[in-house]
Amino acid sequence: MKFSLKKTVAVVGAAAMLVSVAACGGSSSQGAAGDANGDVTLNLWAWEPTLKPVIKAFEKKYPNITIKFNNTGKADTTVTSLNNAIQAGSGIPDVVQLEYMTVPQFVIGEQSQLANIKDKTSGYDKFYTPGTWNSVSLNDGVYALPMDSGPQAMFYNKATFDKAGITEAPKTWDEYYQDAKKIRALGDDYYITADAGDIKVMTAFLWQAGAKPYESKGENVTINFTSDPQVKTVADFWQKMIDEDLINTKVATWADEWNRGIGDGTIATIFEGAWMPANLVSNSAAAKGNMRVALQPNWDASKPSNGENGGSALAVTAASKNQDAAFKFIDFANHSKEGIKIRTDGGAFPADKATLKDADFLKGSDEVRAYFGDQAYNEVLAEAANQVTESFQFLPYAGQANSIYGDYVGKAYTDKSTTLEKGLAAFQKALAKYGSDQGFTVKQG
């Protein structure tokens, strides 16, 4: 069954419509040209700076392949630029870095905009962590190689915990709630965390709880924020925290006030991906020596689980005329020991199982260890990665979900006239309407 024009539009969200691979002048995902036996130039779109030394090492190993690195700045810009190139039918890169949540929107219909590399990746599922591999394995195909990962963890200020009489990091959400009250009692400025509605953090909470707010298979999408019991568990908990004034809802993630609050300890904990340590060192330097990292609290400490917050992959585009050479590059960057070590030495958090057990990686850098009070921070983050389950799916129009989340769910953090439950219900309705308008068959839970 072929997609209608509206369904094609939905693949790239609201930014642009897709055109067929044939219109782009590209080859099919299975029979690509460019076997890298002759001189080949590959265009790479990405934002991750650790790819620069990887390119240098790759070109040394494969002197007939040249990589042109177009730094797209950030994830959202990359998606928009790729959408525009697809719409124009020209200028599409050979290799593109995509966040895991945006991979599905380019793998819809009979002609995916990303090359299916399943035939080249036999056994790779055992190489990567389950959550990251699941994120690139869609519709019985494989459309990218995991580049890094972002298992969510709890970063906390030990000095604030000590001041509140908290002797160890909470292992359950109930313990976290009790600790929140102790920290709130320290003074008007003290909160256990700050949240004004962050969809990536909430997604990881839902993932950890075993919720399935999204399920999709091609054009068929199910959105369920209203009857999934795990969604209710998460929403009810954070609604209680809001109602009892136990979290700071006035400070948004990444705002200057957020960084300052982490630095001075008035924001006692934050939940972010394993890529966070270097950001803390740079943006909240005042907390040096006081910060620690712990596993995210669990609903059942005897059955630990976790979700991803961020992380990205490298994909070969279906329009590339040099797919064999392009695969060589993403395989070197994301699957070879050399490529992975270059990136992790530069501060990236790995997606492969072997590096998560490597002694040098687990030791971490001296600078970051000093920030975390000489804690073996990567050992904790590696354990967080191993707890990520593989059963979560993203919407094939995740960009739309990200853009409207604050309008519906974010409002519940600051507006007493609504709640997270009501916000999620309205969010579901809006996403269902958008999907239906684009030609998807949408079922609501």
C-alpha cells in the first residue's frame, strides 16, 4: 500500500514533504552504488565534535574516501536541514546524525529515506545495549548504527543532602518523595529538583516505568496517555510533587537559573542522560567536589529498570550513491574499537556493551572525577545503561510531539487550574488529530 501525500508529509513532521528516492536521483537501500574501491567523497551532516578526530583516523585507514563534515549545530537543525534537502530533491548527505527519537520519522512508507542496513549488520544486536539497538531497528529493518547513548541518571548535590540529613541517594521513588520534604524544609529556595515541563525527562520516566504511550507500525499509530496504568503511576507521582510544592516549577531546564541552582545546591537533584557530566563541569562549576551521580530511583528496587534521555545514531541515506563507502564510515565510527575509543576519550557516552565494561572508560577523566568528589561516575552510568529496557517506541512524528508538549503538559507545572493527567489527555488528542490530518491511521488508548 502506497502512502498518500499527507502520509508522506508526516514523515518529516511539519517542516517539509518527502519526495521519492527516485526523484532524489539516489539508489535503493539494498543495491547501492559506491563500493569504495575508487575515490569517493562522502557528505556528512552532524553536530557532534568528537566526529572530527574519527574522520581523521578513518581517512588514514581508507585514503580513497574523503569525508566532508558539515557541522549542523544541533539535532533540531539537522532534522530541519535534512527535511529541506529531501523536499528539494537535492543536496541530501550520504551520512546523517539523528537523535534516536527522530529516526522513525524518516523510516515510513515503502521508500524509507534511510538505507536499510540489516543485511550488513548480522549479530550487531549483541554488540549494542538493548535500548539503543531497539531504537534503530524498525519495521523489521535496521536503519542506523547507535552512536552514543543517554541512559537517564540522577545527579545530586551531596552537600545539600548532608545538610538535609539524607545519608544516601534514594533507591525508590517513595524515598525520593520523603527526601524532597527534607530538602524543602531547608528554606524557601531549596527544592529537590526543578522542572517546568521537559518532554525528554518525562519520556525517560515513562520508559523506565514500562509505559507504552506510543506504538506504531508503518502508517498505524496508537497513542495512549489516558488508560496506560504506568503513565498514570508516573503522572500521579509528579502531580503530588507539584501539589505539595516539592519541586521548583519556575525554573526551566538549561536556563541560567537552573545551572546556578545546581551549582549552589538549591536544586538538589536533576535527571539527565549519561552525557551530562561534561555539561555540569562547564555550566555548574560551583558544585565541584559536591556533585555525585546515582541510579535513577525505581518503582520497585528489586526490579530495576531505566529509560534513555537523548543519544543519537549515524544513518546512511537512501539517496546516497555511495552507500557502501558510507556504511564503512558509520561502521568505523560506531562499531570499531578504534572509532568508539576516539569518541569516548572525547567525552561521548558509548552505546556498545564492551566499552561499558572497559576499565579505562569506567575510570573516567581526572577532571570529571574531581568534580564528582573522586566518584567513579562512569561505573554508575554504565550500570544505568544496562538497566535500560528495549520495549519503548517513539512516534513517527516525534518533532511535532516535542514542539507542542509544553502547550499541554508543560502548563500543568505552573497552572493550578489543570493537572498532568488533563495535560497528557489533551496532548494525546492533539497528537492524534495531527497524525490523522497527515494521513496516519491513529488509535487512541
